[in-house]
Amino acid sequence: MDVVMIRYGELFLKSEPVKRHFIQTLTRNISKALQSTGLSHHFEFHRGRLLIHGDDPLQIATVAARVFGIVEVAVCHQTSLSLDEIATEAARTAAKRLSRGARFAVRARRQGVSGITSQEIAAGVGSVLCDAYPHSRVDLSHPEYEVFIEVRDFGALIYDEPLPAPKGLPWGTQGRVLSLLSAGIDSPVATWLMMKRGCEVTSLHIDGGAYAGRDVRPTAERHHAVLSGWCAGFPMELLVVDAEPFYDAIMKKGPARYRCVLCKRFMLGLGSAIVKDRSFEALVTGDSLGQVASQTLTNMATISEAATVPLLRPLIGFDKEEVVGIARNIGTFDTTQGDLACQAVPRTPATAARSKEIREAEDLVGMNELISGAMDRLSIIQGLNGKIVP
């Protein structure tokens, strides 16, 4: 019988009441994801493992492998505790992928079963495989093929193609946050990392209008759509603010060298107001220390003063290569970027703006009024299952 095994890691370290809550949330999230693709299923609960039964195990495993809180997913063959039956099923499983002359390893573990050790299970199954495939040989250090066996009190699970999952905590267990989302590489990754840590995320895009390249808003919407696919079954909101009046003001009245700092402070001030208005718990940005002029330590300290709610920067210590790697893996990296230019960027932006000077510049442009006005120009877009929906 084929069954999908869900392995979770960090959840297992929690206290029993917290663990029960997290596992309940995890199964809810898996069910939502499977229902969104029309996959019938039911769960079987065991200590440290979750089994999913359904008519299409491979598709169930593929969907579950994108659910936060899961370490690994595998389509398994389930047998009795008989070592002979385990070995026979392992040999049948290996027949599909163990090529002639290949080096192989048997990885066995057991829990709640006495009378035999993991090493004895691995040795017994390995012996059967050597007899069945005499041109292959055991190599525990550098195998070309691996078969995995888990022996537990409810039976044995045999599999050979585990799917890695995103790990982290179940989505929805760590509160609600607002994440600034742009057309760049960093902010979608920062958003995804907060989702991975269990946060329900609403995105906020600051639309520069005539000051933004023609592909900025469509790219931000695409990023949001991709991110919504990581909480399949749950709608994910994107708030879009018409910020063209703000850019008009800083272009006409603001000191040119301070435009980037003023822009970031506007984003944090506006984001803070929305966080409070909608009862979120924190504001998330994609800042990485030293990456651009507005992200020097001095400028970030000055910019942070505009936030009146907890401010989270999950990428603060990442380098660009690390961020690009994650973006590629989660689907938000754009191979062709299009027109993403910002017309407000000065030729020589300040890298060490001081609070006093910035507050004076904000008085010149009327920052408080600009934030208040932007709150009235807010629209909502829904992302669901990897798409933007009406």
C-alpha cells in the first residue's frame, strides 16, 4: 500500500500543548493545499510522523512538499514488521532505479520496536539487495542510490525518493505581519522567509506611478501571486498604495540627496500606520546591510526612526548571492527584469543622513500629510494558489 509520509522537525521540539496546536495547524494547511487541487485524502497520526492516504500519492506528495513546517515528504510502500516482507518490498522498490553496477546504501531507523536494531535491519535488507542485484555493491559513504526504511510500531515504510520541503513553522502560527513588496529581488525573499517562520503575511506595494518603470507594478503583482502559492488554499492580500503625490512632493521640495532616505521613511511611516489600522503585529522589509545607499548602518538607523511598530529585517545579514539563490528556488527570480527604473533616484544619494536634517526635510515636504493622504488611496488585490484573482 502506498502512503505519503510527512516528516516534521522543529515542531517535535515544542511542549506537548504547543506541539498539538502546531500539528493541528499543519494538517489544516496541508488539507487546504490538497483541497485547492482537488485531491481527496485522509490523515493518520503517529509520533513524529504524519501519514496521508489518498488516490494519487505522488501528487499529494508534490503539493505537501510546498507546505511550511514540513522537513521532508516521501511516497512510501507500507508493510508489516516482517523483515522478509520489508526486504522483499525494498528489492521491488530498488528495481525501478538501482542501475546495474551502481553503489547503493540502505538507511534504516526504528522507533518503538524492540528485538532488532537499525543496523540489523539495514544489514538484512542490504544482503537481499546484493543477492538480487549481484553487479551492484554497498557504499555507505558515496552511494549512487539509497533506499530508506522506517520501522515503527504500526508497520514499516520503504521509500527511495524523498522530496525536500521548506521546513520552518506552520503558516499562521506566529501572527500577522505586513511586508513591503517591490519589483526587486530582496523583498519577495524577505516575505517568503517570514511565511516560512509561520507568519500570515499581507503585502504592501508602494506604487510610484509616473516615477516608476512600466514593469514595476506588474512585476510586484507577479511576485505576490507566486508567494500566494506557498500558502495554497488561503487568499493572500496585496495592498497597493498610489504614492505618486509623495514623489511629486519630494521631487519639488525635498533635498535631492535625501530622496532615497525620505522614500524609505515614507514607506515605514505608511506601513506603520497600516499595521496599526489593521491590527498586524510587525512590519517587514527586505533590507540587507550595506547593499545600497539607503542601507548603510547610519541610514538604516535614521530610517528606522520612522517606524512606530516592530520592524523585522530577515535579510539583514544575507549577501546578494544568497538572496538570489532563494529567489530562484521559490520562483520569484525574474530572468528578464524589464523597465524597473525609479525616476526619483538622485545622482549622488546620501549615505550618512542625520535625523535632524531628515526631519527638517520632512517638514518641507509635509510628510505627515503625505502619509495620511496615501492611506486614502489604497486598493486591495487578492493572490490565491499562485495567481492574482478578481
